Amino acid sequence: MKQFILKNIVLAVILVLTLIGSIVLMIFCEGKRRTIAESMATIEENARTIESIDSARKPNSVAESETRIKADTETLAKKNIQIYRHFGKPYRPALLKLLKNIASPAELKTELPVDPSLVAKPKPVPAKEEGDEGEEESKEEVAETKPATPEPPTDEEKAVFNPEKNLVVLAFDEDSLRAKLAEIYAEVHQDSESSDDTFVIPDTIQSERARLFEKLFDAIIEAPEAVDPARAEAFRTAAAAKFAQAFAIFRDDVQDLTLENVTDRVAHELFLDALGLPRLMRQRDCKNYIDYLYEKYLSSDIIPGLPEDDPIEKEGRVVDFIYGKNLNRQALPVPEMVIPIIRNFQIKEDLFRRMKDAGIGRLLTMTAGAFYGSTLDNDAEGPILAFTYTLEMTGTMDSFDKFINSLQSAYKTDRVYVIKDIKFSAPFEDLINANAVVGSHMDSGTNTAAVVRRNTTAGQAIPGAPPAGANAAQQPAADQTAATLVATYELTDPHHPEYGQPLIGEKRDEIKCTIVVNYLFYRADNITPQ
């Protein structure tokens, strides 16, 4: 045996190592087996515990289930409204920015001009009514018993007002402001309900909107209960100053969205519009508003491709874009048209700006298909209105790509566009050149890297081709063939250097594009039904 081991020393070493490895593996396997067994036992124990808890727990009562279902339904409805508020609310981003600014505990600094009507406002004194003398005397007695100096600020008061630094925190959200404005609107209009359905714009509409804004402003800067009454006026002063600074930024933000001169008064109206009260003006003011914007469009370059060397043609095209078939340039608009006019002008200007930013060469026509807006799915009471526009323009394929992407991403600024139809056409010579390029690849054979797939349909004319039979004798044979075929070519090898390169519209500014687009507007949470 000893001789055998000495002669086979290598085999012996291997056998010993194998034995040791087997023992180690068995030890590891036993440890894992015990771990698995313990885990299975724990799982079984937990399952029994869960089963016992389930068997002991009583099901919810019908009333409790109804309460939970109702709460979940209300939460879902609120979430839907938050989503819908992205539909046609161009001033909402500026509003949310203002709410964020006034809720900041830090000092808000801006060099923008501040609305003087929002600062140093005295607290309004409520009008006395008959029978209030005794109540007034009791208030005076209470005032006399108040200490001359306020108590030191509590932590709760410091959270909204720091008297030492004169800093305030105005914690309002969009829903609370909308609810407050709706309450104020109902109070102002409680005695002015019309007996019929006739829509009438009062001559005092401008002063009425100013009064609504003032009442809402007073509610915003009112001192909360946490503030000591002796410091309430100091809170109002600091709150008014902070809101005025935040509102200056709001006014500057909305000015970037319109050619209209956003004065303090206009900013007040747009602020109410952002909270769900549609902007409204007298018919004469509306006509002046249209004429004013007409002059602005005529003197600016916001509309792509207006002929600068031909004033008559330029004026005619601006008239078509601004007035169109729905507006009479000489007559006053009827009351029902005022709100749709303002909305259409908002939409048109946004489209003009997106065309210009995308580099569109020229806007040929703009047709409004639904001036008052049409409801989706033929539902007269539907919450969404769709304003349809047909745009015919020329430019490069790159500019069209940028414009379409801009429409697709407009929801980021609380506007929603839905593209319904797109058509492209190009000069006939561009199609012939593209046909020649693809033909050269086909002549190179089907086994090269530039393999081309061609599908042809006889009997259909290429868009932009000359009519069949017109000067046929003077046309090259290739042109005649192209005029009777519709061909689609595709380079199938993505590694080929020309794969994906445009053959039409790469550089030329003569590609024509017609887009039909819907602008979606959410009207269900407006304060008024318009």
C-alpha cells in the first residue's frame, strides 16, 4: 500500500483534496438546508398569523365602504381637474410661480415696477348697518381692554410672520384662490341675475373686474388667526408689499405671452383669467383691442414671411389672419363673440410665435374652423372645447419638424394641441431629382450596401407634376415616367452614409405643409359658464 501511494503520489494528493472539498461542500449544503428549513417554518408561521388576523377582522360596514368610495372618487375627480387645467390655461404657469413666490419665507426682491395700488392700502372699514350700534360699542370696549403692546410672537406666528424682519408667508394654493374668487363673484352678482338667457355685457364691466381683484387681494393679505391682532396691520403692510413684488413678476411673465401692453389693469384681469374668470370687455373696447393688435402684428415680424417690400399685400395678409371670415372690421362684435375673440387671439399669437421660433419660411393661410369652439364627441355639455385651425405654410423640413415638436410639447406651458392632419408637397423638380438619386442606387445592384426597396403604383400622378398630356413632347422620358408613378424608396442599410438623409426639402425653402390642428380648452371649472 505504501509502495502504491509512493508510486502514485499525485493521485493520492488529488484524492485527499477531493475528500476535503467534498466535506466542505457537505457542510455548506447542510447550512443552506437548515437556513431554508428555518425560512419555510417562518413563512408557514406568518401565513398562519395572517390567516388568524383575517379571520378575526370584521369586514367594513356598508356606511364605511361608502365613505371610502366617496373619498376615493373625490380624490380622483381632483386629480382629473389638475390634469385638465393644462388644457388652454396659458397664464397658469405665471400664477403658480406667483403662489410659490408669496409662500417663500425669504424676502422677494425684484427691480420690476410695482403696482402702486397694491402697497400701503388702508384696511377697508365695513359699512355700518342699522342695529349695529350696540355691537360697535361692544367692539370698542373689547379694544380698550386689549394690551397696548402685543405679546412676544409665538412659534406659530413666526411661521407666517416675522415682525423683526417684516417677512410674511402667504400660504395659498390654486384651489383655495379659485374657491375664494368664486365666493366673491357670487356675492357681487347675487342681485344681478338676468331673467332670461340673453348674454349682456354691462358698461361697468371694467370697474366690476377691478372690484373683484381688489376684494381678492384684500382676502389674500388678511392676517391669519396666528398673528396677534396688535400686529395685524403690520402683517397686512408686509403682505401687500410682498404680493406686489410677486405680482410684478407675474405681470412680466404674462407680458412675454402677448403683444398687448400689459398694464396694471390688464394684469389684474389676466390674473382673474388664470383663476377661472374669463376675460371680458365692452364691445367697443373689444373692437379697440382687435384694432390695436392688428397694428401690432402689422409693425412686428411675429407672423412668418410677411412681404416687407409690398405694404398693400402685407396689410391684406394681416387682415386675413386677424379678422378672417368671422370678424367684420368695421362693425362691433356681438356680446357673445367677445370671449371667443379673446381666446382666438391668444391661440393665434401662440401659433405665430411657435412658427417664428421654428423658422417657418412663410405662413400662406390660416383658417379658423370653430370660432366658438366645438365640443368633443358631439357633447354639448362636454368639459373640453376644441378650436380648429388649418395652417398652410412653406419652409424647410427641419423647420416643420421643429414646429410639430413644439406643438407636441406645448402641454409643458399648459396648452394642448392635437394634430389631426399633415400634408406635404414639394416642387416637381425636387421630386425628379430625388427620383434620379434613388435610381442611381438601384442601378448599383441589389447586393451592395446601398440596397433600395422600391414600390410603385401606376396611374397616379406625383403631387406637383404637370398635367398629363401638357407639352408631353417637350418633357424628358424620365419626367413622363415620374409623372405617372408614385414611388417610395427606402435605403435599407442603416450603415450606409446616405441612410436617413432627406432627398426633398433638405435646403430649399419651398416645401409646402398643410396642418390641421386642434387647440383644446378646458372650460368646466370656469367661474362663469362661458
